[in-house]
Amino acid sequence: MAPLRDLVRAIAASEPLLAALVQTGQFRRDLLYRLRVLQISIPPLRWRGDDARLLDVSRDTLRYRMARHRLQRPAAAP
């Protein structure tokens, strides 16, 4: 039998600094290593001025295109 291959992608967001939690033993070092493959730091919306308006435009555009192409919003995973 051929071995099975899985393709897994994970997106993680965290309020506390995970590196500090690793130092205190509250977070696993190996898991932090795997999560840091690509690290993107995004400041809060309250610091970014007009970005919140762009999110509204993006949401409205997505709704328009979904309605135009008669697409249904995917169900949320449990």
C-alpha cells in the first residue's frame, strides 16, 4: 500500500508573545518553531487609520461577486 500524504496549512494568531511563553514553559518550543515558518506582524486596526474602511470595501466587493455568480457562503467548520 502506498503511503498517504497530507497537505496541512495552519494560520495562527496570538495576543501574548509566544517566545516569552516558551521561556516560562507555558508553550512548546517545537510548536513555536513550526509556526514561525512565515511570521507576519500586523498592527491593530486602531493604529492603522483608514485600513478599516478598506476592509469594509473588500467585504462589500466579495458579497457583490458572490451574489453575481450565485455562490453560497461556505459553512463554518465545527
